[in-house]
Amino acid sequence: MASPQHPVPLVEHVEQLLATGGPLPIVAAGLPVLRRTTARYDGQLSPALLARFVDALRATMHAAPGVGLAAPQVGVPLRIAVIEDPAPVPEEIARVRGRVPQPFRVLVNPSYEAAGSQRAAFFEGCLSVPGWQAVVARHAEVRLRGEDEHGRPLDEVFTGWPARIVQHETDHLDGTLYLDRADPRSLSTNEAVAAFWAHPAPTAAAEALGFELPPSEG
């Protein structure tokens, strides 16, 4: 097995990952691949291998389960991510968080910028930091640019929860984890969130745990 100091060539590494035919192992925080800026995708994988890799990312995301997964989370340092969210939440949560169904999308070489000044803060988790959640204030609306898996240009505005998802996944491609943007006083186990803070907005958590929310959420 390759070590972080002696990685195998990229194509060989991807082929080895796909050889098992099942969900890919998700890299947990602490490995360098999650803390390095990924390489811009520029045809490093053949079209057939890229398609297989995308399919494996989607299957792994579903199996986790999650609503997004970035290539470095499975140990591949390429600027590729997938997102998909059926948004199976109660109506009040969907309304407050702006969580609407997001079809399956492949993001290649994505970058985002704020589209407006509003920020929203909610509990957020990560498949690479299992068992924990924390409140992250993010742009409520972003403009995302990049390409899809076929090289077609992407230039789209995302709002609400979909905007949060694309920011989270694009951050992974820059070596940034959600914890880097979170309020540390909000850090809670999944069990604590379910037991105490399962509200549409984290207002009660902010008061009890002693952290501040953006004005729009306070």
C-alpha cells in the first residue's frame, strides 16, 4: 500500500480504488490529501476512467450517506466533486434552511464567489469528520463557475442549502474543512445535535453554548 510520502501514480491509484467495485473508502481528517489544494482537472483520466470514477463517487456518496463528496475525500487530488440532495426534511426545516432538492451534478474545476452580502449559519457536518457537527456561517447565495464532466461550462447561482453544499465541496478542493470556518463553541456530537439542537435554525444552540450568529440568523 502506498504511503502519503510515496503515492502511486494518479491513474494507477484511481484504477486501484475502482477495482473493488464497491463504495470507495472515505479519507478521514488527518491525512495530507485533505489539506492540499487539488490539481486542476485537465484530462488526467481517460473519458472512460473519469466516467467510472464519477459513478463511484456517486455510489460512495449515497452509501455514506451524504449530499456531496469531493475527490480528495477518497484520496484523489483532482478538482472534481459530486453533489445530490433529495432534501428529505420536514417542511419547516426546508423553509428555514432553504433546502430544496438538488439533482445529481458533477462539478469539475469549480470556484465560487458571494452573490450578495447575506450570510446564513447552520449546523454542518462532513463525511471526513465523522460523528461531529458545528455551526458554519456561509454565503447565502453564491455564483459557481466551472465545468461539468463533459467539459461544458458551468456558470450558475446557487441559493439556500444548495449554496452551502457547493461551498463545502469546493472548499475541500482547496484543502479547507468545514471546521476551519466553524464557530468552535458550537462543536457538538451528532448525538447532542439530535437530542438538543434539532431545530430549523441554531438560535437556541447559540444562546446555550455561547456563540454568535450573523444578524440575519439572530
